[in-house]
Amino acid sequence: MTVALAVRRIAPGLLAEARAACSSLAVATEDWGGGIPRHPPRVVITSMEVGDRRIPEDICGLLEATPGVRAVVCAAEPLIKPRIDLADGRVTLLSPPIDRARLVAVLRAALDVPTPMTAPGASGSPRFEVLRRAYWVAWARGTESPLVQLDESNGLTLVVGGGDIRDVVRCISAELGDLELAAELAGMLGPDQAAIHLSADTAEWRIYWPRKDAPLWMCSPKRMPTKWQIHAKLDRHRFLRLSGFPQDQVAFGWASPPELVGAIEDVIAEGGPATIGVLSSVSSEHAGFAGAVVEVR
């Protein structure tokens, strides 16, 4: 597999990040200045200047001539979303800031490169990110933080604080009423563990969140209000079922310092990459902290 880099358009700093992203995925790169690439690429990475409102013509020509090619276009000014897919997913627009981690996530999806997953019951990765067709999820953990686990066998399920995630998935995705689900999860997880589930069709959230001191946020342009504190609105059963919408973003801080509540509120409307940036910063300063973001595409 080869990734073509439009070297005449990409700024040097971004070009270095793109090369590093490809290198981390063991993907070959080719400097491309237009025309027909020497080696047929799977993906071409380019950029747009401030004020540009059209995809560069040479990129459009390459896409028309080679049906299997995809394009990653790095915008120089903010977009309405961190990521916008066009042309049935063949063109992906990225809003700044754009770094190696974001490019790796996009390239994994475009190149269909498998993502290393954390095995159930393992200690978990301190920094994890994966992009799927329906959602994006990322987390950051301190060196002494609770375990964060991910299961994608039946939609997306995150479990915080340990436990057998396979049992949690079977329970939280079962066709049970809210009170019954809340009771089952409370008996299974206890007061120091939590679970977030997004259905396979992204049409429904199910959340068990027993801790009132751990901030859990929902942000979405399709909701009123656009952002709100889920942890402050849960009833005594600490369980919530919500309809899911594109652009939903759920973010949390577990074992978090009090100032994190305000920090999440300040950045969550900017999108998942900005939110995980704050969570990563906190995890580097607080060993017992864990935080994650789930964003529906």
C-alpha cells in the first residue's frame, strides 16, 4: 500500500506529521507533485489554504481517474465538525489542529489497517484511539488510574473500573426495562465502576454511571441544550437510556480533579480531538485519572 503526499500543497510541519503517521502504520509514501503517481496510491493526503472552498482540481482528477483512491484533505481553518466525509467516504476533510494521532486514525479507516485492541481483563492502554465508520473513541489514563476496557462485539461498550466486560456487554445490550437493567448492572459493577453502551446502529445510548462526583458530559448540535452534565441529571438508579444522533459526543473524567468539570465544558463543543487533548493533559498530571470520549459520526 502507498500513500501519496501532495508535497507542493502541504506545509512542512504537517508534512512531517503525515510521514510519521504513515511510518507508524508501516505504509510506504510517495511525494506527489501532480499528474499520474509512479505507484498507484490507496490514499492521497493534501491540504487547502485559508479561504479555499473547493477540493484542489488535481485531487479531483486523481479521484476520477482512479476509483479506488481516497483523499484526506487537511483544512487550514476550522470546519463545522472535526471531520467531514464527502463522496460516500472517498474524501475526508479534517479541521485543524491536525496531528499525527488524528492522521493515523483516519488512515487506519481508509486503508483498512487493523487496530490493536485491549484484551478483556488486561491492564489497558494508557492512550488509546480508534476510528470506525460509525464512531470515534479515545481515552487517556494516568499510571495509577482505573482500568478502561472497550468491547465492539455488539455496538460499542466502555467499562470503567474493571470487571468482566463480556458479562457487562451481555447485560447492558439485553432487551430489558430500565429498572431491571439498572439493578442488574448495579449488582454486577458496584458503585466504583461504570458502563457506557452505544448500539450497533448508533440509535441508542445506555449509560450506567453510579458516581455523582465523576463528570459525564453530552454535547450535540442536534440537542437542546447542546451540552449538559449527564452525571448531575441521573435519578437514584443511576441509569439512563437516550436516543443517539450523529455528532453526539459523550465525554467523562473518572477519579477526576474538580477543575476538570469546567475544563471539559470549555472545550467539548470544539469536538472530540479538543476534548481528548484536555483529558490527556490531566492524565499526565494526575496518576489516578482516566478520561474518554465517544463521538458518533
